[in-house]
Amino acid sequence: MPLFVLPFPAIDPVLIEVGPLAVRWYALAYIAGILLGWRYMRRLVANERLWARTPHPSPLDIDDFVIWATLGIILGGRIGYVLFYNLAYFLSNPAEILAIWSGGMSFHGGFLGVVAAMVLFSWRRGLSVLTLFDLAGATAPIGLFFGRIANFINGELWGRASDVPWAMVFPGAGPEPRHPSQLYEAALEGIVLFLVVRLVTHRFGGLARPGLTAGVFAAGYGLARSFVELFRMPDAHIGFLAGGLTMGILLSVPMIVAGLALAIWALRRPPAREAAAEGDNR
């Protein structure tokens, strides 16, 4: 055990409690991520310079889409957690499936839920689904940051035992100091990935090449998550898989492959302004 161990900042997961009503940091994290993501997405669609001549949703479309995306995040995240991480428990306790306020959300499930929402919304509105993918990829790191901070406050999803100077003893995780892997994820999946995707959209014309921003986000998230999984403790009821892999890595590999393939495909296509110019000259 290291000579010095950082104390875990014991923050009450419940911010305010009035009778049966409890406002939890976990719920506030989702609300903050969705609201800030919505505002940022509106700014992106209002900035015509980023789009060149690429058709894209209007701010009013974004106002409607955020409702669809919210349902996709919540339903997909919870269903994904139930199916991927603790199916046996929830089959025995079906009433607990709806208890999302107690925690237990899967990013990969939420990702699939948002994908389903985008496909349906783009079909209903006659919009490009790739453009919606790009907008979601540009804003998703905001929600990921707040979600991982909420995981840290809840003292859940802690890391593996370690002797690094910043290791912490988490409540319920035994006496061993551990990696604060939630903060690693907040930094990589939230801050670093947001800056990378923003660079793609603002400096490399990502939104004028439909699919590029979404591909960079998917591959970037998969790489960041896979890296942090080397420090994060797998769920106790799942443990390590064959070859020392974890469920998080297993679910991230398809995102890396699909993200890279989408980004390469988008880069090989001409930018929207060139494609439009060719069409005007015919």
C-alpha cells in the first residue's frame, strides 16, 4: 500500500431530498449533458461556415430532435445495461429495470438508442442520417463528461487496485486504494474527445464531409474506453472475459472498426462544396 492515499471525497449522491422526492447528482448529470449538448448542437447548425453547402437541420429541427435523443439515451442506456451487464439479476427482479435513479446505465446501449432515434427522426423529417450522426458525435462528449463525474460522486465503477500517488479508497470497494478510473474517463471520453472532435468540425471541415465527425467520435470513444478499461475494475458479476478482456473492451471494438471505416469512407468522398459545384457545372 502506498505511503499516502487520497481520501475519497464523500459527496452525498442525493443533492436535495424532500420527503419521497430526491434530486440526485446522477440525474442532474444527464440533464446538464442533454441541455448543454442541445445548446451546442444549435450553435453548430447555425454556423453556416462549418457546413459549406451541405444541407443540415435547422435550429428548430434540433429542438425537436433533442426529445428523441433523450428518449434514446435513457431507454437505450438502461436496456443496454440490463442486457449486457446484469441480465440474470433483472430477470429475477423485473421491477428494478425501471429504477434508473439508482444508477446502472450502459453507454453502448445509450449509443444504440440514439442511433435508433436518429434513424427514425431523419426518416420522419427527410434529413440526412449521417448529418445527425455527425451532430450527435460532436456533442456526445459533453454528456459523457458529466456522466463520468456522476459515477465518481456515486463512488461506482471504480478502478483496479493501485499504488499510484492519486489512488483512492472507495466506499464499498474494500481497503485497497484504487485508480479513480471515472476521472480518467471524464478526461479522455469527455474533455480530450470533445477537443478532438471540435478540431475536426472547426478546422478540417468535418461537417462538410458527412460521416467524418461521427466516425472520429466513434473510433475515439472506443479507443479511450478500451484504454481506461486497463485501469477500471470490471463489474463483479461479469469479471474478466477470455484473454483478460472486459465487456467494455468487447463492446468498444466494433465502435473502433465502424468509426474508422466511416471516417475513411467520408474522407474519400469529395467535400459537399465540390460535389455541389460539379452538379452545377453539368
